Amino acid sequence: MILNKNGFFIYFFLLSLFCAAQESFKKRNDSILMESLDEVIVTATRTVRQLSSLPLPVTLISKKQLQQTGVTRLNEILNEQTGIIMTPDATVGGGEGVQIQGVASDYILVLIDGVPVVGRSSGNLDLSRFAIGNIKQIEVVKGPSSSLFGSEALGGVINIITEKPVSDKIRGQISHRTASFNHQNTNISLNQWANKIGYSFFADRLSTDGYDLSPSQEGKTVNPFFNYTFNGRLFYDHSDQLDVYASGRYFFQEFDIAPSTSEEKDANIQLRINHNPSKKINLQYELYFTNYITNENTIDPANNNLLIENDFDQKLFRPEIRFNYAINPNNTLTAGGGYNFETLDRSLFAEKVSFDSQYVFAQYDFKPLEKLNLIAGARFDNHSEYNSQLSPKISARYELTENLAIKASVGSGFKAPDFRQLYLDFTNAAGGGYSVFGKDVEAEGIQRLQNNNEIATLQVDASDLGKKLDAESSVGYNLGIVYKKGKLSSELNFFRNDFKNLIDTRILAAKTNGQNVFGYINRESVYTQGLEIDLKYRPSNQLNFSAGYQLLYAYDKNKEEDIENGEVFARDPETLSTIQLEKSDYFGLENRSRHTLNFKVFYDIPKWEANANLRITYRSKFGLTDRNGNGLLDDFDDSFVDGYALVNLAFGKTLFKHYQLQLGANNLLDFKGNNPLAAQDSKILINPGLQLFTKLNIQF
């Protein structure tokens, strides 16, 4: 592991600039435990735990922070957190993915109230489809979490926790936010708790005219769209021993890209029963169903012919049972099991396909010593399409002093091959006729092309076609130091994630039209490592400072070996001579920045009933793709995006007790930047520039 000593100097230098933060916690009686609301975490252990006592690296984003920043979507707030980056796709309108500790979005599990969302048509999960108007808090667990959550939690977990009703009176709010590019967002929420029954309802509408950052190219960078989100929930407390929760959510989005069409639907329902047969035992029975649908048709505007039809219909059904046994206040046993049944009907597949899997997990959270907390757990997954997986994890936290603690964790994670990597059967007629086949259909696809005399040469052994893909896997390590005293809290965390069997594309055959046939194979072995620093300083109840920094190294081990063996070359753009690359010339994996920083100031002004905040994020340069054809991103490539800073601010004022007016600006410095993948005469900007907004919120 690269543990750069400069990281220690940065940490202790920043530490000296801040003096100590201590939060005053408001206590409340709860059926679970007495705890500060802002400190309660459930995702990391699947039990209620205080954030400051966890032996794992966890980020918590509170409702207050969500409200004061004025953001409307999940991706916006995540981009301001330490070690969490929204990474742009290299293609126009390709969307964004969330990256944690250098781990790509394909390997980050996203949950709403503890259940997974689906809809990864090409790996990325579009987080902009999640409205935050009814969110209580967002919890982010960094590092492998497959020991509790299984596949896709290989790099971390993001859990969106929605609000619960707390009053016997009808409470709610209506808000409208307008911003640049005719960006309009309206939402309404209602909730009430009456006797043993509670309910909440949330509706959100977002629309925009989009924007065009490259007028010389056809189409807009972001097309006009509108979307709706509806969420209704019911709560029933039958007794101290039994309560029931039911939830339904529906999302609909449509883009205006005539003559082409694009619409998106996301619906899910959840039923959970909590049963407490005794004070020490808790049982949870859960049923969950979700359905994600997209309908996309790409039309040639010249002749109105259909170029690409991409219909996507994914369903997931999951029953699960969980068991918690509080042996004593410091020892808790958690266990559970469930069943996943998943189907996907996609126009790019030859037929409708399905997965099913069964899993069991167990975890023991205990304190063998007064100052030592250990959490040990494992999960076993039995899958219909790949080998069974055992995912263990252990973490520990030791209090060196009253104010200083050390924590560490090591765990394994995995990600099952997805539907696309197994069943995709696609030929791009608009792109020159190349083909892509998933592993389970590649033998049949190659045979079909051969029968049609479309194959010029086969690039792989025919006996290798159709061999099963292995699940991608990782081992993650985290080692942290936590200091908290008075007005200061700080954390230094070192991390390392080793991945193997990562699935990559390969050329299966050359076609007679000069194009290639692509397939998938387990090949890559990569790692990410570095350090994270978080500092919080609260000189008063009204003023709060925070800062964060991440140093990241991310490399492909196979590429490093090729360089060491003298097998990688590049052409010097100045001398035009071919040179052998040194290890120092290898920049690392695509879309990873060596340095990222954030700084935030939140200030409450009680006598004015107002608040203000300033948030700054910085991302150092990163490369989008290999441009010189040697298979890796090196200093001689020309696809680098220069480092940039984004400055956001917001000001809020309460009027007449129930009205809140908010004004703000995102990207105050009007940074736009450019994507060097575009031609020089039609550069594609990756940021729309300065965005002003105003918001009116009415509470009742």
C-alpha cells in the first residue's frame, strides 16, 4: 500500500487549523434506544448504532444539510462528500456514476429504506432520478459490504432513509424551486401519526428545458425532460410487540428528443413486519418487489427510419427474514436469509432471461473488552448462473483514550455477472455493424454470423466460447484514526481495495465488413488505495466548518507488469519518436483524480431566522480514455480533463414563521471546462456553468 507520508503532514497540518467540536445532542425516548437523531446509523450493521461508535468508515448526510444546501437530487449532495465523486461518462449525455474510494459505480449498491433499486442498463445507476424532498438522512458505507448485502455491494452502499411521521397533527410542506435553464421543481409532502396508525405522502415534479453546450453538434447536451416521483407509506403499531410498515414508490420520466423517444419508469412496493417476542429478540419479515422500465427508440431524422430499439424491463422480487438477538447491551447477534428472483426482458437480448439466488448471513457485534468493539460476519450466496460466494468481514474499534480511537476492517465483496455480460445480443447497424455478445449467447451468435458468411476470422479458440464467467471479487482494507474533543472531530482513514476477475471486453472475431465481434472475459486485476481526511469544527451552535481530502491511486496490475516487462510504448507528441513507458508515465485508471477536496461552512443566524452556507469542491485532473492505442492511460494521452473547483452557496430566510425563502448559486465561478474527446471545432463542455436558483417553502 502506498502510505504517502505527505498524507500524515496534511492531516496534522489541517488538524492544527481547527480546534475542537462537540455536538450537543438532543435526547428523545424511542422504542429502540435513547440516541441523538443525527447520529443514528442502521446501514453499516443492519442494527441501530451510533455513528461515532462504528468501526467502519461511514458518511452521514443529515436532513438539515439537505435542506440548507438547496439541492434537489441525490447526485448533487453526494458530490460534496469526502471520497465520493460523481464521474461524468465520456459520451455526450452519458450521465454520471458515483465513485467511492476510486471504486466505479457498477460496484456501489444503492438502497431506499434498506431495499435495493434496479435499472443499470449499462452499469451506471442514474442517481438524478432520486428526489430528496422526503429524505431524513443518507448513509454511505465505504468498502466491501457483501457480508450483509451481497452482490453489487463490492465497493460500498448508499442507503436513502425516508422520514417517518411524528405528530398527531397533519404536518407537511409545499415547495417550489426555479433555476437556470427553466429548471422547475415542485414537491408536496404530508404526514401524520394518529393513535396507532401513521401515514406519509410525497409527490415531486421536476422539469427543465435542458441545455446545449456544443451548438455546432446536432442535438442538445442535456435534452428537455420532465419527471414525477410519488411515494406513499403506511405505519401501523399494533402493540409493543408488533408493527407493520408498507411503502409504494413510482417514478416516471420522459425526454423530449423528437423524432426519437425515451421514457423511464421505476416502481417498487415494500412490506415489512417487525415482531418483538421479547425484549431481547427482534424479528423482521420483509417482502419487496421493484420494476424498472425504459422505452427508447432512436430514429434517423433524415428518413424517419428506426435505427435502434432499446426496451428494458427489469423486475426483482425479494422476500427476506432477519433476526436480532440482544444477548446483552454490548453483544448482538444478527442473522437472516432471503431469496432473489430477477428477470430482464430487453430488446437487445434474444429472449427474456432470469436469475435466482438464495442467501443467508450472520453477524456478531460484541465487546470482548470494555474499550474494544468487534463485528464479525459473513454471507453465503447461492446463484443460478455462477459459483456460490462466501463473503466474510471483520471490523474492530479500540478506544485508546477518551478522545482517541483506532478502527480497522477487512472484508471481501463480490459482484455477479450482470444480464448484459451474459445475454446481450446486439448488432449496431448505425455504427458500422459491430456486434456484442454476452457470454451465454456468444457461441450461438458466432455460429449465426458464420452461417451468414459474416465472419472473416475467429480470434479465439472455438472451444473457449460460452465458458462461464466468474463473479468479480475484491478484498477491502480500512484503517482509521478518530479524534474527538470539545469542538473538534477528525478522522484519518487509509484504504486499499484489491479486485480480481473484473469483467472486460475482448474481440471474438473480425467480420467481413471490417468491424469486430466483441464478447466478455474475466481478465482485469486492479486496485485502489489512498487516504481520506475528514475534519469538523464547531466553534458555536450557530457556526460549523468541515473539510475533507482524498488521495487516490488506482492501477491495473496487469498493465503495471507489462510496463515493468518493457512491453508498453507510446509516441511522444513533441518529438514524434516512440518511447518505452516507465512506471511513472502510467497515470492510472480512467476517470480517477489523484486529489479531491471539499470545504463547507454552515452558519445559522437565529435573530434573523436565517442561515447561509458556502461549499467548495475540488477535483484534480483525470483522464477519460486511452487515446494513443497502447491500452492504458499515460502521460502522453490527450484525453485529460484539467482540475477544477466548484463553488456553491445558498442563503435561507424564514418569513412569518411558516415560510422559508432560499436563494443560491451553484458553480459560482462559472466553470465550464471541456471534454477533449470532442473535435477541436466542437468541444463538449462538461458543466453548464453558473446556475442561479430560488426556492420558496411553506410548512404547515
